[in-house]
Amino acid sequence: MKVVTAENEIETFGAQAEAKFGLEFNAKIARMLSEQIYSDPILAVGREYICNAWDAHTQVNQDKPILVKLPNALSPYWSVRDYGPGLSQEQIMGSAATGNKGLFNTYGKSGKDDSNLQIGGFGMGSKAGFAYVKQTSAFTVTSWHGGLCNIYTAHMDKDGIPNIVLMASSEYTDK
């Protein structure tokens, strides 16, 4: 979704100095952006991941249904599975070698800035899992991209900072 921001014309007659505001990303900010942003965490998690799946399908004109599995007595987990393009390891985790920040693990970064055909665009939805699991647990992210199936665990580290870890990677031939 193209997010429109107004251009401000500011005159600073007689200004002596100027500085931009920044953000100190720490446990307080991580908790605010990950947990406290949603009034209904369960609804938010479902909405955000289903909307991301819809956007992935829109991106590649996929007409296969999105698969949503609900928890039951034998499997206490829920999941959302799309058949979009997937995300590369660099899109999920970023790259220290190139300095690129990941789409999935960077608050405010979105790959949907150039299209009004997609729902998302604020770079917050992929982090919604933290609103539900909070500090006590983790959630799993699986991405099928470029012939690889990568499985990640997203969790809060010992300092309360969100972290994502690549746990497994294997080749695949069929989604």
C-alpha cells in the first residue's frame, strides 16, 4: 500500500542548529512495537499474517487458496500458509555483509511501498507474532523461496530484543 505523507514546507528563519529525531531501539521500544501496539493480540496475529498471505498471493497473481490451520486437541498450533514468492534469507534476516536490513526483521520496513494492490505497507505485520507469544515463547516462520525451504525461530532474546534464528534449510521442488 502506498502510504502518502504530506510534504512540509518549513522556514527556519534565524535557526542556529538543527537535528533529526532518532529511535533508540531497546527492550522498551521493542515491547511497545511488538506487544502493546495491538488491543486484541489474538485477532491481530491472525489478521496480520492472513493479510500478508493475501498480499503474497496478489504479488504473483496466485489463485490457490491460503491455508489456515486452527489448533485442536491433537495439534495445539495454528498456521497460515501462502503460495506467494516467499522471502529469501536476506529478506528475512538482512545481511551483515551487504548492510541490507531484512524486510521481516526490521520494524517499519516494507516491500509494499510501490503498490496499492496490497493491504500492508507499514512494516509492522510480520512482527505481530510477538504480540501473542510475548516474552515467554517463540514463533516459527517458514519460507519457501528460490528452491529452499528455510525454517526460522523468532523470539525475544535475554535483553528483550526481538531476534530471528535460521534453524533449518533444505531444498524443495514443490510448494
